[in-house]
Amino acid sequence: MSDNATASPRPLSRTEWLIIVIASIGFLFDTYELLMTPLVAAPAIAELLKVPQNNPLVTEWVGRLLWIAALCGGVFGLLGGWLVDKFGRKKVMAASIFLYSFAPFCAAYSTTLPMFITFRSLTFIGVCVEFVAAITWLAEVFEDKKQREKWLGITQAFASLGGVLVTVMSIWISKHMADLPALSLPAGLGSDAPSSWRFLLLTGLLPAIPIALLLPFVPESKVWLERRAAGTLKRPSFGALFSPELRRVTLVTAALSACAYGIAFGALQVTVARVTPGLPELKDQAKSLAPLRKEAEALNKQLNALPADSPERKEVLAQIKGNFGKQKPINEEVKKMSDKVQFRQEMGGLVGRILLAALLIIGISRVKLLKIFQVPALAVLPVTYFILFPQGGEAFLWAYAVCGLLTVAQFSYFGEYLPKVFPLHLRGTGGSFATNVGGRMIGTSMAFVTTSLVAPWLASGGPMLPMHVAKAAGIVATTIAVLSFAIGFLLPEPKENAES
């Protein structure tokens, strides 16, 4: 073994620290921009449709928004991966960050629902492209293998802070609404001031500022530039992903990415809003809400059946407002518990990313490393949803945090793994196919499977209760975990040098 192999790693240069800062900002705001959606979607859609927030039309359009955004992100994210290989890692990463920074800013000024959906979809596209561009760039700008693996793991851990930051920002805006300048934002319904969701969307511009200041001081991927200058850089091609030597890794990584996203969206994401209200701690609140929600449902049906210019709408809206006022104190208690559940998931995910970074530094083989997170999931997921959810309490909250740890760690795993298994000219294209087609297009659809197929089937035609959604989430998550474990055996160990 050479002296270089045993020597202590050299200190990071100023440029390398700038690279780490930019990557950390990018990953943090990836999550920040995406997790704005559950905070702004319902109030924004209700305001733009001019209906109450508990109107069934709002629920329908929230679902459509998520589906449209995921589809756009998957399709254009795949194209973005090709652009990463064609025009350079840094250039496309910068463009994607600016896209997902300015798109929410523009969405804040939406006056129609199509305008809002368009800019939220553009945000999703920017995030989908940025993730692949950033991991490909990081994998190539650090020439030292140990440093590369270490900082790929550490920088991705910042993604878990995005959810915490956007929640804190949302709370701050709500408390300081009266002191914020209008900034020419459209006024909310029945008010002279803009709604809080518009101010939250404006904060999406934040990552553009430090990125614009720092990017001129960091380099493009050296190996990519050298290959292009020498004329030896092959042209990226989607078809090349399915060549005999790459077909297996392309399909397996896409399938495993779909499984990770499937568990996240088919179980973890639906838990906060759809499962939490059924916890034993909220039994009294659920009992009090049941008749009020039944009344609200009838009133909203009546409202939707009336013509837009009907004078009767004003009276019905007044009744809906009164009903909402009765629900508000109860819903606030439910929201406190939902926030607690969400916080446990975010903290679990953060620990998972940190744990993965530590294991990468130790140097465990990549296939064995994946099993460290897949195997416990086979037991933790069914226990959480089938056994601990009906009992509630701290046991459920801690188990749910572990579910977040085991699932989110796999996102970071593929962020480190994918650049190793595709050749230089296909790293962006291959990584994008796995994360965007497999994960964001196929995996995210599991939310629909859980809430629209499995849960209604369990309800047997009756009202769909949180317990049905919890069982459905457990069935979907456990099935996917078993499938992921089996597919994981097909995952090839990356070669030491994948720069061919």
C-alpha cells in the first residue's frame, strides 16, 4: 500500500469548503421547497377557487396538484439528467436552483389556479434536476475517495433540516403577519392584506441569493471538462442505460428508488394528516368533530350545487364559516399532535442521514450498507402501523421516528451510490432515471394507492376512518419493504473506478 493511501487526509481548501456550503444549501432547500406544498396548497387552492378550505373541491385539487407536479418533475427531471451530462454539472445545477427559487416567488403572485399549479410544478422540476446535478457534481469535484464519500453523506443530511426550517418559517410568518409589507401581493378573500401562504412562497427565493454569490468561485467537474476538451466524452443517451452492461443497474436502482419513495409517500407522508387524527390520544376530539364534519360536508355539497351568481351562496357560506369556527379549537388540538408526529419523522430522517454518513466513512460495502436499513424496516413498519398505532403514546411516536430513519437514509444512500455505478457520460442521465422515473413518478404514486385504493377497500363502502388509512399504510409499506429487500440482492457492488 502506498504512503498516500495511509497518510492522513489533507485539510480542505477554501474552494472545497465553498463546494460543501453550496451543496448543503442546495440539499436543504430541495426539501424546503417541496415541503411548502402541504403548507400552502390547501389555503392557496381554497382562495383561488373562492371556496372554504374544507370544501371537497380543495381536497380534489390538492391531490391533482401533487400528481401533476410529480409527473412534471419526473419527466423534466429525466431530461435534466441528460442536460447534466451534455452541458455540465455545475451549470445545470445552478440553473435548477434558480428555477426552484424563482418559481415559488412567482407562485406567490398567482391569481388563478392554473397559474399556481404551473409554478408549483416548475418548483418540483427544479428540485428533481438539482438533486441529480448536485450529487454528480459532488462525486467528481472531490478527487479523494474518502473525502468524496464523507461529504456526499454529510451534505445530504442537510436535506432533513429543510422540513424543520420551512415549518419554523411558516410559524414565524403567521405570528408576524401584521408587520409584513404587502409587496404588491394580491389580497386574501374578505381581507385587504395578503394571505400567509403567499409570504411563505416568497421565502422560496432565499437559496438564490447565496448561490448567486458563491457559484463564480467554485469549479466545474474537472474530469468532465477534461474529457470534453480531449474529445473523448461520449454523448449521453437514454438508450445507453439499457445496454447489456448497464441494463441491470438501471432497472434495479430505479426499482429500489421507487420502493424508498413508495414507503415515504405511501405510509410516512399520509400518516401526519390522515392517520394522526385516529390516535387514542385524540379520541375525544374525533368524537366531537364527527357531527361537525358531517354538517360541513352537507353544507359544502349545497354550496357546490349553487350557481356562482346565486344570492343563496352568501347564506350558505355564513353557515360554513360558523361551522368552521366550532371546529377550530378542536382542530387546533389535532394539529398540535400532527406537528409532534411530523417532528418525530423529520428528526428520525435527520438521524438516518447522519448515521448513513458515519457508516460511509467506516467503509462498509454498498450492498451490505443498504441491508442495514432494509432488514429492520421489515419488522418496524408493520409493528408501527398494525400494533403501535392503535395503542398510541410514545411507543408509536418513537417507532414512527425509526420508520423515518430507515426510509430517509435510503434516499441519501442512492445519492452516494448512483454516481459510482454509471460511467462519466451517463452519470446524470442514469441517476435521474433512478430517482425521477423510479422514485418521483412511480414511488410517489403509492400515496394514491394507500388513500384511494387500499383504505377504501378496507372501509368496505363505509366512511373511511384514520384506522383504515393506518392499516392501508401498513399493508403498502410492508409489501414494498419485502419487495425492496428481495430486489436489493440484485444490486451490484460499484466498481472502484466508474469514470470510464
